[in-house]
Amino acid sequence: MSPSSSSAEVKNHAALIFYALPGAVMAMPLIPAIVIIPAYYADNIGIGLAQTGLILLLARMTDVISDPLVGWLSEWVQQRSAYGRKLQVMVGGLIAGYALYSLFTPPEVAGSLYLLVWYSLMLLGWTVIQVPYLAWVVDLTGGYNNRVRFNVAREFFGIAGILVLGG
């Protein structure tokens, strides 16, 4: 192995770790959002389990529109900015983070509309994070085998993040 190929391999390993590591942090809010929010709003806010489930379903249905739009926007921004995907992940993090905070700290008058708006915003923020983050692997790698390695590493760190939170 020549020194230049060894250097490229080290850079590739560093890129793999730096790409995959945020997967751990991004997976952590999933458990509270999916498990705790429905029970919290059904019981503590008094919406009821059936109505809470319907609201969360309606919020999820917005993904049918937002996912393709965010995908198109992600590529459009990436072609026009050196910071395209990084900027999108940051904006999505701000939206999802604030929405998640709002979901866990509702005002006294929170009800169905409050849950629908903030849960929908959380999902939108999550989409704005995930779509560019998942597409980023194509920009970072060349060829099928490297994309597989990067995706496996990302999923490994994501599962590790969930286990850390749950453990």
C-alpha cells in the first residue's frame, strides 16, 4: 500500500466517523417523541388516547407533502451553496428542537390544535434534518461499497444513541 492510499484510507475513516456520529444524537429524541408524547397528551393534557392517535396520524400525513418538497429543496440548495446540506441539517435541528421543547412544555390551555401544530413542526424539522443528512452520503463517497459502509456506520451510531438513552 502506497503512502498516498494509506492517507486516503485514514481520511475516509475519519469522514465515516464524522458522518455517522451525529446519527447517535439524532436518534435520541425519537424514543421520547414516539413513546412519551402520545401518553402524555392523552392522560396529562386530557385529549384522550383515540383523539391523540388521530392527531398524530394527521400530523404524519403531512409527510406525504413535506418529504418530496424537502428532498427537492435539499438538492436545489446543495447545488447553490457550499454549506447546503450542513445548513439544512442545522435549520432542521432548530425547528425540530424548538418543536420538541414546545411539545414537552405545553401551556395550561394546550389542546388538540396545539399538539397538531407542534407535532407537525417537529416532523417537518426532522424531515429537514434527515433528507439532506441521508443524501449527504452520496456527496461524501464514491461508489456503492463506500456508501454501504457509511450507511451501516450511521445506522450503528443511531442504534447506539437509542440504547444509550434507553439504558
